[in-house]
Amino acid sequence: MKNMRIKSLAAVVVSMGMLVACQTRAAEPITPEQFEALRAEIPPAAGEQKWTQIPWLTSLWDARRQAAAQGKPILLWEMDGHPLGCV
């Protein structure tokens, strides 16, 4: 009985937290000048995008064949859900 109360209380606390998180306000819009200033700071420095130099394969089957031929493992980079995390 006590264990059930704790679980119920935990469920209520989690639900309240989710409700509060869902009611956050959107950020205020920025001016074009602010956008340009931010955009100038965003690009990565030279050498920060080494992952773009990897010959990634978009076909898992092709990757399996190539890995088997070369005796190498596969790095599977995948994602579930909405790309912006808004589920």
C-alpha cells in the first residue's frame, strides 16, 4: 500500500513537471541586426568539422558489405523522433 502511494505521488510530480515544461513561452523575436551578429559567431572554426571528411554511407546494406570486405566495424548513426526534439 505504501509503495503504491509513493508511485502515485511520483506520477503526480512528473505530470506536474511536464505540464509546467509544456507551458513555457516562446523566445522573443530578434532583429535582423541581432541575427547577423549571431550568424557571424556560429560557423565552426577550421578543423572543427572532421566528421564531414568521413565517406559516410546512407545504405546500411552497402555499409555491411564494405565493412565485411575490409574487416571493420560499422558506426550506425541514427535517430528516432522529431529532429528538433519536439515530440
